[in-house]
Amino acid sequence: MEFRLLLSSSIALAVSTPLLAQNRTVLPMRSAPSGGTIAENLLDAKLPSQRPVQPPQGAPNVLLFMSDDVGFAMSSGFGGPVPTPNFDRLAAHGQRYNRFHTTGICSPTRAALLTGRNHHNTGVGHLSDTPTGFPGYTGGIAPETATIAQVLRLNGYSTAMFGKHHNLPNGDDSAAGSFDHWPTGLGFEYFYGIVAGDSDQFNPNLYRGTNRVDPAEGKGRMLEKRLADDIIDWVHNQKAAAPDKPFFVYYAPGSTHAPHQAPPEYIARFRGKFDQGWDRLREESLRRQLRAGVVPKGTRLTPRPAEIPAWDALSTQEKAFASRTMEVAAAQLAYQDEQFGSVMAELERMGQLDNTVVMVIQGDNGASGEAGPPGTINELQHINGLKEDPSWLAANIDRLGGPRTYANYPVGWAWAMNTPLRWVKQNPSMLGAIRNGMIVSWRGKVANAGAICGEFGHVVDVAPTIYQAVGVPAPSVVNGAAQKPIDGQSLVPSLSRCQSERPRTQYFELTGMLGLYHNGWFASRDTGRVPWDKVSPAGPRHMGEWALYDLRRDFSQSTDVAAANPKLTQEIAAIWQREAERNNVFPIETRFGAARTLIRPEMRKRYDFWGKNVSITAIRTPIWAGRSYMIEADIAPAKPDASGVVMAVGSHFAGFSLFLEQGRPVFVYARSTHPNHVYRIAAKEPLQAGSSKLRLRFDAEGPGKGGRVAILQGDVELASGQVGETFLSPAGLTETLDIGRDIGVAVTDYRTPFGEFEGDVRRVSVTFDR
């Protein structure tokens, strides 16, 4: 009896404790039940009141939008040649920022955007796919740098992300996880999109949460429209369930990153609009920018770099191809604008737009020049060394923008899309890589609607801006992890009073390209590497010399004044050094892509796949380049003339497939879409009844070279042939190794939908010689 009384007393004490005041600096917040009585019989008990986590009174919805590889001067709102009426309508109600900055490339910008910390400080100093393992280069957002989604969810918001998430550490994009760095592990309760650097717009491999979306879902709709439609569906359901609960939506379409693809009717709108070439287009854009006040009076047009050819130096054939690539890119942005507009229109119809903070960042970096002077119709293979003859590029003009091309325009257009700034994506020592247009709209909170604000801004400012708008502090602890201080500053005060002279210091670094903004001055250091090369021509240790620009008077970074200001140059260089040490920038790796010193996957000799519907990311593992191997498949065709994929890797842009075609084994290997790069080896007769062991032997001649192929049933050779040239890695970034089907972009045409195997694939084994 004594024990029972003691227990009852402790329970009564617990439920009578007053509600703890909500402490929003430690998340999740502690909330204790209030009042109530515990009795042995429910009829004598009183239920204690429970107070769920609530957002601050009157907290608005938040919609954060960031596009991909859109240069400073691409959209009409910033003087560009592409009409974007929906973004312009938003700007008319809000405020444009013409000195807003990103980090110079994808993953780092997205990490800084979501956390409010500098990219190295979060652990994402470079692309998440290429970690070196040092503290600033792990590839994953650290727990000590919680995301906006984590903070708002734990403050009572619904959170959802739609589009591109390029913040997964290398190898985490499989059913085995880890899922800590997926959107659902970073505070988003709902996710619909891709988890790689780019995606085919016609046949994307999408995820909902951490599960692959059925490839048949959404057929006939391009990725941009699917994202917008899903946002609208999610908001409908969220408001139906909790009409007073605010939401945070992060909307990150993968355009206008390659592949440049768009509906043909949108491409037709821009026919002939870019025949004047990139040199003249820059002049036209600057005139528009000056008239609209997007750039200050007296802004100079920076000269064309020697590595970019003059438009007039191109042949007629080269001009025709280049013009069409720009028409497609423009169409892609116009299509993006239309989908964004459909989301805005629906929020307005629902009465939600007046209570929604909308932040639009046009590009996660400057426009992309990674295709170099000629451009490409096969982005990833071009990066991996594929040489595309000008006549082959010209032969694909009418395919540009469609599902048979994975195009990126010539660097001249990227340079033009960054007017009047210097250079392009990847080089944060140049403003063309890091200055992007931003629009903020918050009905009733913008003092001068339609204005252009010249206050310095950076992606690290977005999180503190949202926290101030919502009314929550940046937390000191999230899920038990002590938080690093926020590196950014809120831009909310700029909505009522823009301060273009506001003191500010911000460093930049990417692959040894250095920059530091300090109170209107910008110091930079350039290694000389161009974005289509992996190593500087001066070698991997070359860092260049410091240059200095007075951006208070020189908006476009046109004039180096370091020689006239040697002491100031040294002082700013010293500030950069301190910032680099504080933010885990060291050690610096100046090389790009496969040339970097990376944490590389294990070179396993054997892989086993136990059944149909297995899909793993193709560019991760296995590594095929230069390796000989045997594929052995235990299959059970449903009928003698069964068709379907046994195993497929990659896509028709680079990949291979072993499949049955009316009972006959066939192997197709695609180095690219060029007819001379597609190799087909087929048995003349169907598989013999009885044995279900299908084998394929590939004897490689070396990386990038050819190889001999033999198709066997048991030990009996059914067909053999030669592959003349092999890929270094399959394409594209979201494509998969598939068993019993071929999802995403197919390697070849099949007789069944998605190459679905008619029968069973019990097991496929791949064994490498070494």
C-alpha cells in the first residue's frame, strides 16, 4: 500500500506542473501537460490538457523558390531576353535585388541556402558527389547546421520540398541509405523530386519521400509541370487538414540546368530570336538593364574572354546549331515561368498568397559554360571526353529540346546570360558565377513595390530572413546538436529601407577560385581553369594573383585596381585568409570532377541482384570503365517468345542493355546516340528450352576503348561481336542499373513497356576479372 501511495503522489505532481513556457531556442520544445487528475478508475480521472507546438501568432506561409543555372541576365525581370511574365508580376508586388550572390555551384549554394551557414561551414564546400572527407568537404549538411525545414517544422509548420536535392553525400542514394541527408532527414515532411545534379525532363527518375515513383506515373507531362502539379495537390491537402497551420514549401526545379529540354511549341516561340549572336545580345541586354535600372548608370560591359570565340568567327553551320541551343534554353525558362505562375495563381485563388512570403532566387549560380565553345547534345559524356563532330551537332538541330538530346549550349550563351558580368558558373572569383537575381514578395511589407534594391545579399541571408519574417529565433540546439552561429544576416529590414552601403564581409571559394566582398570592395584570385576543363593549364598548385575591384563604382567588375591599392589588396586578402580558416575552407583542391582527390567507392569484383525491379544509381557502382566481366542471369521466361530486359545500365546517351526480343538474346551498347556509337549484338535463334542460364562475356581492351562481347546459353555461344568504343561512366545523373526493366531514359527500344521482362528474373550476377 505504501508503494501505491508513493506512485500516486508522483503522478499527481507531474500532471499539476504548469505549462512550460515555449523556449524556441532549444528544439524540439518541451511541453508539459497541465492540470488533470490520475485516478484508478477512468470515471474519476480528469484528462490533463495538452498543448501542441504552435507557430508564432500570425506566422505567414513561406515559399522559397530557386532555379538552376539561370544567369543574372536571362529573365526579363533583370534585363534578359526571355519573357518571364509570372516572375515579373511577382516583382511588381515585391522587390528585386541586383547584388544578391550564390556560391558559384550547385550543392554548396543549396547547403548555404537551407542552413544560413557558409557552404564549407556546413560540410559542403564542393559538390556533394565529390567529397574529399575533410571537415569542409564531407558532402553532407552537418547536424550542427540545421535547415530552415528542421527549424520551422519544430516550430509548428508543415514542410515540403519539390524538385532538385543535390545534397546527398556520395553513395547515399540507394535503398540502403543512409537517409539522414535526404530531404525527409533534413526536416521536410514531404519530398517529391530528384536527388542528383540534373535529370531528363521527359523521363525523370523521381522519388516521393525515399521511395521511387512508379515510372508510369506522370507519363506525358514534363518534369516542370509534374512538380508544379504536385505542389498544388500538396497545398490543397495540407490546408484541408489544417487550414490555420502555415506551410514552408521549398520549390527547386532543375531547370535551366542541362539537359535543356522543353515542349516544341515553346521552342517555336523563340525561333530566330538569337540569330544576332552572343556578342550583340550582351549589348542589347545591357541597354535593357540600364533603361530598367537593373544596373547603375555608367555600368560597363566586360570584354569577352579570349577562350570564348566571337560570334562572327563561327561558321554558318556552327551558328545554326548555337542559335537553336539558345532557343531551347529560353523555352525551358519560359516553361518554368509558366509552371511557377500556375502555383502562384492557385495560392491566390485559395486566398493564401496575401499571407505568404515568396522568395525567388533565379539560379543557384551563374549560367553554365561547362559545354565549352562548341556546346553539346550529350552533357555528361561531353564532360567525360566525348568528341562531338560539328556535322553531328548540326544533324541534331531539329532534335534539340527533345528526348533524344541532353544538350547544353555553348559557353558564349552562358556568358551572355550573365551580362554585364565576367565569366560563368564555377568561378567565384568572377561575378558571373556568383551574382544572381532575387525577388522577395510579402504583401503589405514591401515599402516600395516594384523597386530594385542594391543592398548586398547572399544565400546565407535567406534562413535568417525567413526566421525574422516568421518570428522565431535561430535555435541554439536542434535535436540534441548544439548549433553553429548563423553566418548570414536578415534582409527583412531591406524591405522597408534598402541600404546599398550597409557594411558587409563575405568570402567565396570553389576549386581554388577565391573572392572576398568587403564593404563594397571585391578581391579575387583566379587559377585560370576554365569550366570545361578539370585542371588549370598552369597546374593544380597554381592559385593566381590577387585582383581588386571597387564594386561601389564598378558594378560589373570591369577594372582591376589592385596596382593602385596594394595595401588595401593585402588587407582584404588577409581577411579572406581568416574567413577561410574560420569556415573549414582548407585544404583547397583546385581540380574539378574526376580529377579531384576523392573518397572513391570500393572496386568490388562481384555483384548479386536477387530478382526483378532492382534499381540502383548507375554512375555510382559498379565501375565498368576498362574492366572485363561476366554477367550471369537465372531467368524464367513466361513463354518461348518472351521479351524484356534482363539487365540495363544507364540510357541511350551512354549505357547498355541485355534483353530478350521475342525469345532471342540481344545486347545493345551505346557510347552515345551517334549511330556509329551504338553497337547491337543479337542471337539469330531464341533461347533453347530447358536451361534458363543466360550469360554475357565482355572482354575490355581498356578504359574508353572497345571490347569483345559473347552471348551464351550455358557454355554454348549464341552470338558474338565487337564494341568499338566504351564509356567511362553511364549517363545521366539520375539513371539506373535495372533488373527486369529499364526505367528513366531507356538504353534502346523494347517490345514491352519500360522493357518489363515477361517472366521472372530470379538472379543476375556480375563478376569482374579484377
